[in-house]
Amino acid sequence: MKITEIEGDLFDAPDGAVLIHACNCLGSWGGGIAKVFQNKYPAAYKIYNTHCRTLLKQKRPHTLAHSQTNDSKTVNLPLGTALIIPPQPQDYSSSSSTRGKDKKKHWIVCLFTSRAYGRGVSKPDVILENSVHAIRDMRKQLEEIFESNEDSQEWDGKVYSCRFNSGLFGVEWKASKAVLEEELDGMVGVEEVVVVRPEGEEE
């Protein structure tokens, strides 16, 4: 598995592609690239929002063991997990056939790496550790989907990602990239992760 970085538009990824981004646990895609996700995939956003609100009400704890020490901490779901949202018909189909042809079926992966956003955003080291667990959960879920063979035709062997955590969460991309490389090494079904950065953004 290799990671390739290119300049362009993440949402130009081919039909059936998997798009990865980092999320808060409060159900908000209100800023940064998450806002673009909300505008482009409103049905997927509703699934994400409902998922967060349901877990916030339930206050379901789970334990995260630190990846480099023997320490562990108890947090509430969905922190440190991933939500994989299949393509939603409302997001890629349209009553207008012309518009509908321009819309692609994209799977969306939400990595829950920070509990909140804005002033409540988690510290960078906490976000990185949460990323370890969220990416592991994503890997497990995607491998299960690949093994089921029910939806494998939707993939082209690549997973597409923004430079998650590096925007409003304020984490250096190279740190998140290192986590991604380590946790996806040897992953079944994925040959390449294509990281798309906006035009003009520094490498």
C-alpha cells in the first residue's frame, strides 16, 4: 500500500471512490472541508448527524488503549471510531437528468478524531492518538466489506483522502500521514491512498 499526494479537487475522485475526512463527535460539518461535504452530500450528512446525536444521548463509554504505552482512557462513542457511509441515492441522483449525470457515487469515511470543534477541539496529541484508533476501525470495517464481496465492485483499489486533521483541528499533516501509513500497512483491498490537497497549498 502506498500513499500518493496530488493537487486537485478531492470530490473529483471517480465513481465509487472512498473519501476520508476527520470529524468531531457533535454532529457538525459546519466549517472547513466538512462544510463542502455537507453541501455535496446532504443525505450522508444526516446519517452522520443522527449517528452523533444518538450516541451523545446514550453516552456509551469505551476504552482506548494508548498505541505506545500501557495507559488507557475511557471516552464516549463515537470518539476513536469510524463511520462509513455508503453512497446515498439522494446525493447522486437528481430529478434533473443533466445534473444527475454530473454526480458521483462516493463512500464517505468519518474519522472521529476530536470530541468537539472550535474552542473545544482536542489537543493535537490527543487527536493523533484518536486517529490511530479511528483508522484501525476504518480498516476493519472496509476489510469486512471487501471480504463480503457485496460492494467490492464499487472500489478501484484506491482510497481518497484530504489532509485530515490539518485544517480546523490544527494538526500537522505529516503527523497524521505517518499514522495513516502505519495503520494501513498491509491492508487487504487497498493498493493506494490518494491524498488530494487544494491547488496552491504547500506540499
